[in-house]
Amino acid sequence: MASLDHLVIMATSLEQGVAWCEATLGATPGPGGEHPLMGTHNRLLKIASPGFAGAYLEIIAINSIAIPSISTRERRWFDMDDLALRAHVAQHGPTLTHFVAKVPDVTDAVAALATQGIDRGTVVQAARQTATGLLRWQISVRQDGQRLFDGCLPTLILWGDTHPTDTMPDSGVSLQRLQVQHPQAAALNAAYQTIGLQLGPTAVTTGPARLSAHMQTPKGLVEIHTP
């Protein structure tokens, strides 16, 4: 079974992302780290709830002084090199763009999606240094960096011995619901079923592409959504 691991908030800079988080959710994200593979860095906020155990929010930005170790022919994960998406974030501020699902075997899950005609990418090894040691994971990444289904089909991840939320304090923010809407709802539902992903009692509904996350926060119930 696959389950939601974390929500992805893209920001132009981490400073901008932290300010957005404090103003929108009433909480300050904790430390994250550098991603040498992609030349990105992040800040994290635990948003776990009974329906989404171990969930967290990732504020991620391109580190302008870092040189990614990926090939120059490749693009960063989560469509972070997409010019239209970068322009939207630059104009409107940090934005929910995607989510990541944890699976028991990334290679098997990628192969299962391939039977549906979906190329979720190759499985790569990634790591970043933390205050308590090296955090390792396997993640599905396409060379073109695309999220697929307008960000509504999750990137797939398998953590090593340690999960980021193992050392995260409670934030006062909890994910209550994640709604998914897409014009190709039937195909997206089939992809979810293929990897055993359940996001709650409702399936993907038909309509303009949109992820909507409903969170209980110190500021009350807050909804954030994709562009």
C-alpha cells in the first residue's frame, strides 16, 4: 500500500517560504537541508494526523549558489525548472505544487505504473546531511523533471532506516484532507489503484487539475491548493 508522505511547497527562496508558512499556517518550519543531487534545499513542518500518519510539509527552493550533480541534460525534480511554474511562484509566492507518496518498493511501484502506460521515471538514490546523521532515500525522478498529471500523480519514495518526522516536533498543524481533481480522473484513479494509494474516502473527481490540502492550524482551518 502506498500512502501520502509529504506535500511539496515550491518557493523562490527558503526565506520567502518560511515567511509564507508563518503567515499562512501560523507555524515556523524546522530545519531541513541541502540536496546535492538537485541543487535544492528545504525546510520541513510536521503535519501528521490520524488519517495521514508521518505526513509533513516540505518547503523547497533552488539554491542559487549550489551546482546540482545531475547531468546538464536533466532537470530538477518536481518541475522546478519549468519556467511557467517558476514565474507563477515568483509572482504569487510559495505554492503547493505536488505531493510525494511512500511505497514499500519504489522499483515495483514504478514498474506497476508502466503497465498503465505511465513513465514515472527511474529510481535514484538520494541523501542529505542532518544534525543527527545522513538521511537516505530512493525516489522516482524523470530526466525531464515532470510531475505528471499536473502534479496530481505523486512522486514515489522509499526511506532508509530514518524518516524525517522521526525527530520533528509537533507543529500544531495537521493535515485533515487532500482532495484531488483532474480532467483525466479515470486514468488518475487507475494509477492510484495500481500502487494501492488511498487518500481518504473520496476518489479523484473530474474537473480542472487541482490539489487541495485542508489543514487544521493555529489560525483555524486553512486550505492551500495548486495553481
